Amino acid sequence: MAIDQELYRPPPPVTPPEGGSWRQRVIPWWPHPNILTGILLGAGGYALGHFLGNVIAGNWARFGNTNMNDVALIIGYLVATLGFLVGIGALNYPVAKIFGLDPPLAKAAPRGLSRYFAYTPDHKVVGWQYLIGMLIYFFTGGMFALAIRTELLFPRYHSHIFNPETYLTIVGIHGTMMMMMMTSVIVGPFGNYFVPLMIGAKRMAYPRLEALSFWLTPPAYIILLSTMLVGGFPTGWTGYAPLANEAVQGMDGYEVAFALMALSLIITSVNMIATIVDFRAPGMRWTRLPMFVWGALTTSVLTALAPPVLFAGLYFMGMDRTVGTALFVDAHGGSSYLWENVFWFFGHPEVYILALPGFAIAAELLPVFTRRRLFGYNVSAAGMIGVCFMSWFVWQHHLFVSGINADMRPLFMLTTEVISIPTGFIYLVAMATLWKGKLRFEVPSLFVLAFYLNFLIGGVSGVFLSDVPVDVTVHGSFFVQAHFHYTIMGGLIFAFFGAIYYWIPKMTGYEMNKTLGWIHFWVMFIAFQLTFIPLFIVGELGMPRRYFEYAPKWATLNQTASAGAYAIAISMIIFVINLVYSMVWARKRSVENPWFSRGLEWQTATPPPPDNFERIPLVLSHPYDYGNPIEDIPVADLRGVPTPAVLAASAAGVSGGSDEIDDPPGPGAGPGDRGGEQ
Amino acid sequence: MADAALTPAAPAQREPHHFARIFIIWLVATAIADILIWFFLYPHLAPGRLTSSAHGDQYDMTVLLMCAAPVLFAVWLWFGYSCIYFSNRGTVPEDGAWYERDSVAIQVSWIAITSLIVFGLFVFGTYELIAPAGAGGGEGPSAIWRPPGAPSSSYAALHPKPWKPGSHPALLEVQVIGQQWLWTFRWPQFGGMETTSLYLPTNTTIQFNVTSLDVIHSFWPYRLGVKADANPGVNNVAYTTTTGQTHSFTYRCDELCGIWHGDMIGTGHVVSQAAFYRWATTEEKKLAPLTRHLPPYSLTYTPSLHGAGGGLYPQLDKPTPKSTGS
Ligand SMILES: [Cu+2]
Ligand SMILES: [Cu+2]
């Protein structure tokens, strides 16, 4: 079942070098891996790469004429990223291994705040790094959204705030930031932090890869923002060729940043899959796996397989733009359809990469707050697996009017509509779990309810888009934009905030302020509807997406949406105030298990100790068995190393052949720690 | 009945029949909503009824709305009802009702109902796509679903029969050429002239041949219920049939194509067949001196370095004194 993690030991203490201890020899700070060295080497790397690019391609006619050397920029970006990773210490271990050296031993793990800026194998620290990183990326993307809504306050000719290049760059950065930087918004922070805790492991399978997956995101973020300095990019997040081929240098930043994120996603998912498959504690059978872990697993399957396709597409684009291959240029034997196909073959699974974690959070939290058994555990997991599988067969629904494979449209209509069957499972599970439960309206449960209501509208409007005749009207319009904001913002982001309110007490030991949480929720929920319902209408009335100027008859609806967007921004400010106030100012101790959850992650100390569990726990029962009157079994025995009697009972349960999810182990199991059952 | 299945050991005490309550509210709400949608929303829904494909899209949208209403109401009512009746507003958590096994009947019927809806929508959508010849969407170079009288091959599309008022079946071919940031139209039945204005006759089946000279655009005359991407080097065909009503319509670009994407708009007009014929023949004569200098009418065009949108790959184009660098 799970490998013996007791074998994992912290590295032996560092022996001081000959002639004295570390402290005696004064070593400046910069040769040590740290973030400032990373930034310095990144900057130096950029200069070096840019110089190399100029040496290689400086006299190419295609660059000489325009003074825009894409080769220099791309090599600059790549060497800068490499320099940053060297500086932060990402390569010490692998490079030492390659040359057959003993890898440099880590000094004692840094304590205090500095460890959050370090390349660290501690999964909880990486979880925090991801959480703060994702919030920064999200708020940055949100600023760009506000800029868009501000520009769209007024229809035509009256008052422009931006020029069209800037506006399109803002649109592109908003989309790219939200769709790529935010891809791991849940699996990054909560997956890395809580998956080991929820499956009873002490760490992730590949801690260095875990650190690398996070530390690839800051360079991607900087590179994406840097596109503004070199003219921006006009394509939006979809990067359609051949518009991308003729775009100015900002396009290169889009390629490199997106490719780095693709790499980060692949790395995260490999780590996540290995951890979930191999590191489950004894007794954590597949039929006891928490729903959140199922979500992390299915999402990771998608993020392992979809981003490589994107990576290839971006590589093609880079080749087109630098050495002059013409993969996307019809006049020279390429095809504009190639990018569309490659992009959406990644892009549609990407959409579900953003939806599945939301499903998972919602299914994880709902039983805790209804205090009722999760209805249809198997159906719930099957729904996620079904969505994961089906999402590979639908990508051409983005191309219904493109003229490619017109005869295949019924097929893609069918597959797209079929995917709503497994998605429907998620609603069956939610509705039956609510029924005759005892729902408590805490801040996290409000976000979960909002998730279901928003995603419903997103999902149903998706069925409209899958219907070709309707798609002829709404394709490429604000209807589409409203649709996917309902699924991603209304779904994923609401689930994300639900998860923050739910797990922050566990991660910090401090309570979030409830009143501010309520205000945050209600302002965000109402403002969200105010923003995107008008956009459904304006799209249905014929306004295309990504418009800089629009007909005056659509002004009122757009202004309503803009007002809603500002209100969302206010709700975000309330959230930040709540976070800072609760964590820095008030610091009110949270009780051990404020939601009375049965989840394994709640059974250990708060905040979790460095090794998560003193011993590998023995999982005894299903995480969602709330209110079982027949046998009140704790979720796990935290005393770890089981007594022979317990082991025998557990083994009997495992090999009993029963697929039932609630079969109790024998009486020898003992009460253990019953954190969940107050 | 669902709630009985969820709680097989339900106590005998009288509890309100929750499921029946929700069902009745749902039935009433659905009936009202669907009646409102059919009688009051349908006639005004986008994109109107000014062409066959627009009317078809409008009908589809209406049917989907009528199917969506019961689904939305079911979930909303269920959630709302549960929040009211199955909630715990106290501070002490209480456990919800326990049950031993997930009801198989509920799971199976849920899957059956959702599958039925999904496959029903698929059959309906496919019929509505094929019967009206592609529902106004771009069908690529060789459309497989064509209206009567439409040319069956690219060759035939290149050499259409002449169009005159009253000729039947009267198919008019219009080539739509997108480029940054402008739409132009070429008329193979009128000497291959190229115009910047768009006039269409009433009661006529139109074949739009949509192509691009540079990047991907998308031709979207909203009121006509037509949308077809303009890909460079590709002829993307879309059909629609105008009604007897004359009107003006706006066409836009629906695929991000650069900074003035939002400005690729124009106004087209559907006029009587006679008026259209007069306009077309007059324009043909007026433009004849210019038409001679255009490249011959073709389904796609490849611009050169010296033409519109050219210059992306100068080293592969014919060398000119200026671009023979290394
Ligand atoms: Cu899709
Ligand atoms: Cu355009």
C-alpha cells in the first residue's frame, strides 16, 4: 500500500569544514542559494542571453529591418530563468548528482520568515508560497480586469483611457494571467499543503520537484508582465496564429511565460500523482480517499497530459517567430488551423483543470457543513474521472464556425454535451448531501453553496455553446466570456476562497474574522452576478469579445458590468483586510477543529508539526461518515504503528473483498483520537 | 419518493412531504417560465427572424432556454429548500440524517434523466444544424450540408451561374474578404467586381465565401444569423436565405485580429431583388476599370510582399533590391 515513510529521515547534520565551523569562516551571503542571488543571476542571465541572441541573429534581415530581435529576447528570457533557478539553488542537487558528486547538504532548514523565500522541500512551506503567489497573481490579473472594465465604461469616440495596443495587451495579460498563472490556484497551495496531510503522509513524493514547480512561476509572472515593456501582445490569451506571427516582441514573453507555466504544471502533476498513488497511509484505500484528493488526482492527470501539447505549440510559435519556420503561415505551407487545434487540444482540458479542483473543494466541504454522509462517494469520484476522460474529446467545439471539419460538428456537439453527464454527478451528490442534512452557514459553506449556484449557470450556458446553431450566434461574443467567467470565477475562485476560509485556521492556528468574511462573501457574490449577467445579455445582443469600442446601445449593460467589477474589487479589498487583520493584528487562536471535520488533516496538531504526524496514521474509516449512529468510528488511529490486533482487524477489512465504503474494522481498532466527533 | 429512498428507516412521525412540495413548486415555476419564454421572449430573441438561419438559431436558443429553465429551477429550488428546512442556525453542530447505503435507484434515475436530456439535445441540435444547411455557420471549403441550388464543388463555386431577379433557385454568391481591418466583397456573378458596401436581395439564398488576406477574422452579420471565420488561404462557406423583408444589418469581426478588431464593422442592406440588381449592374459598370487591375476572381488569395498584408516572410518572397540582406 503506502511505502514505509518511516525510512525517510532528515539529512544528517552538516559537518563544519576543516579548520573551523561555518560560523567562524565568514562567507558572504551571495554564494548561498537565496532569492536575492537568484534575482541578480536572473538579471545577469538576461543580459548574457540578450547578448548571445544579438551575436547569433543580430544581422538577420528579418530582425535588422525592424530592430526587434526575437531571438535575443527569447534567449534572454530563458537564460534569465536559468540564472534565477541557479541563484535560488534549484540546480545544486541535480547538477551535483550528474557529476557524481555528493550533493551539497542543506544547512539546517531556515526558520522563520526567510524559509518562505527559499527553495525548500517542505511541502507546507511550498503550499504557503503557492498560496501567497497565487493571491498575488490573482490580484494582478484582477487589476487588469478592472482596467478592461474601465475602458469599456464608454462606448465609442468619447473618452479612451488606453490606446488600442495597450488595451489589447491588458486583455491579453488579464486572460493569460488568470488562465495560466492561476491554473494551479487550488492544486498548488492546497494540493501541496493538504494532500500529504489528507492521505496520512509526511511529505510529498518529490520534494525538490515540488519546490521547482513553484519557483518556475515567479519568472513566468515577471516575464509575462515584462511584455508591456516591449509593445505587448495583441492576441489575448489564446495566442491565435498568424496574428501571433506578425505581432511585436511582446508575443515572445507570452510564449516563454506560458511555456514555463506548462513546465511547472507538468512537474506539479507528476509529483501529485506519485504522492497520491504511493504515499497513502495504511487503511487509506481508494474508496476512502477524500474527495479533494480525488480532485487533485484527476486534475493532475490532466495537467500531466495537456500542457505538453501547449508546450509543443509554443515551441512551434517560437520557431515561427525566430528562425522563420512557417508552421502557422498558410502562404508558406503552414496552417492557421494548426495552432487552433493544438491550442484547444490543450485549452479544453485546461478548462477542466480549472473546474475539477472546484468540484473537489465543494464535495470535500459540503459534508462537513451539512454533517451528513457524502451521498454517492463512488458517483462523485466517477464524475471527476469521467470529466477528466471526456475533456480530451471536445476541443473542436471552439472551432464550430472556423470551417475546419464541418462534418464533425455533430460529433463534437455530442461529446461536449455528454461531458455534462459526469458534471451532473457533482450536482446529484451535492443535492442528496444537502437533503435532510443540518447545514451550517459558516463562511466556507456559503462559498461552497455559491460555487454550486454559479457553476450551474456556467454549465448550463456551456450546453448552449455546444449547440452549433446557437453557437453561430454567440460564438466569440460576450456570452462566451460570461459563460467561462461563471465556471472559472464563479466556480473555481469561489471554491478557492471557501478553501482559504476553511483551511487557514488549520494552516496558521488563527481564526479568520467571521463578520468580515460574511461581508466579503455577500459583496463578492452579488457583485459577481451584477458583473456577468449583463455580459450574457450583451453577448446575446451581438457584442464580440475583446472589443475596444462598441455600439452606444450596449453602454448601459457594459456600465452595469463595470460597476459590478469595481464591487468585486471592493470585496477583494475586504478579503485582504480580513486576512491581514485576522492573521497579523487580531491573532485569535482557533480551536483545534473549528468545523468539527472528520478529515484526516484536522486530526493532527494545529498548525501541523514539521512532519505532519508523529507516526504514520492508520486510517480506520471513511472521511464523510457523519452522524453514523451504528458505529462511531474515528477516521484514523494517530498512534500510528498499529498493535497486532489492530493490524489484523484492518487487514481483514482490506482483504474482506467488500467494496462498501463504510465497513467498520473489528472491535480491536480502539477509539484512538476522535477529533472529528465532538 | 426520492426522500423515502434516501431514508429507508424514516420514523413514523408526520413530517411534511418535502419532495412533493418542491416538485409542485418546480412544476408551476417551470410551466410559467416556459410559457413566458415561448410567447414573450421567443419573438424578440436574438438574432431575429430576418433570414432562415437567423430564425433557426433563434428557435434553437428558445428551445434550449425552455430546457434550461426546468433544470435551473430544480437545482435552485432544491438548494433553497434545503437551506431553509435542512439547516442548523445554532452554534452547536448537529448531525444530519444517517443512512446506510446510497440509493441505487436515485443514482440510476439521475443518470438516466441527464442522459435523456443530453441525447435529446444532441439529436435536436444535429437536426437543426443539418436541415437548414449548416445553420449559417462556416462549413469550410466544401460544405457537406447545402441548400438546394448550391454549387457542389469548389470549381462550381468559382464559376457560378449568373444571377437575375426571379431566377429560381436563385443562389447569389458573395465573397467576403477580411483583412486588417476592413471587409471587402467580391461578386463572381457580376464580373468579379470588388465593393466595400454590401447589398443583398430579398428572398434569395446567399452563399458567403469567406476568406482572409492576413490573419484570422470572423465574418459576423448578426441579423443574418451567419458566422464564418475568415482564415488565410481557406474558403469558408456559409449559407443563409433572406426573407421578403428589406432591412439594414451590421456586420462585425468576431475573431481578435489586432488593434482595430473592434472597428471592422459596416452596414449591409437587404433590398428588393430589382433594386439589388440595379445596384449590382451599375456598380459593375462603374468599377469595370478598377476590376481589370484586380487579381482574377479566386476562392483564396495569397498576398505578396507588395500586396496587402504581405511582408511577413520577406526572405521567401521574390527578392527585391531592398530585401536581399543576408
Ligand atoms: Cu472547450
Ligand atoms: Cu478582424
